[in-house]
Amino acid sequence: MLATLPLDRVVLELSEHDQVDDYPALEGTLAPLRRRGMRLAIDDVGAGFSSLRHIVMADPDVIKMDRSIVSGVDSDPMLARLAQSLVEFAPPAPAAVLVGTGTVLAPAPLTA
């Protein structure tokens, strides 16, 4: 089925419910698909199994921050620093860091 899909239009998302026990196996499975253009997203970073380890080991194209991180980011300096750190930690463009509401944060300073 994947052979017929335009993989440059596909984003595979690992959710906060997906525990990864073997990152090398995951990388080996996804590598041919990613070479053909498929992108990998980590959903709800900061919740469940979507940890910094997921980001480091899976090398995603898109990081989606959990709502618990972005709720109050405009008024809580700690959340603003955490969100800014994730934006800066994200893969270089054209990748994006997304928040729970679907708003895209650009790599610019966040102020509380």
C-alpha cells in the first residue's frame, strides 16, 4: 500500500501512547520511507511516552508540543522558556514545532 502513496505528502505521527522499545528497529523500518519523503512527527511532546528521548532517538521532522506546555505560555515565564527551548531544539527548517492548538511557533523569542 505504501508503495503507491505520495510519501512526500505523508506525515507519520508517533503519539504519546506509543512506547518505543527499540529505536534502531524503528529507524530501520522508517528509513526507506523517509528517504522517499515521508516525514515523522512526535505528538504531544511532554505527555506520556513523548519524551525528549523520543526527539533525540527518532529525529523527527515535526515536534508537536502538548497542550500542558503551551497553555499559559503567554503568562508563565517557565512555560515560555520551555516552549522556546523546544522551538530551538527542533530540527532545522522546513520542519516545524507545533502546539496543541495547531498554531505554529517560529524560532523567535517568546516573552511572558
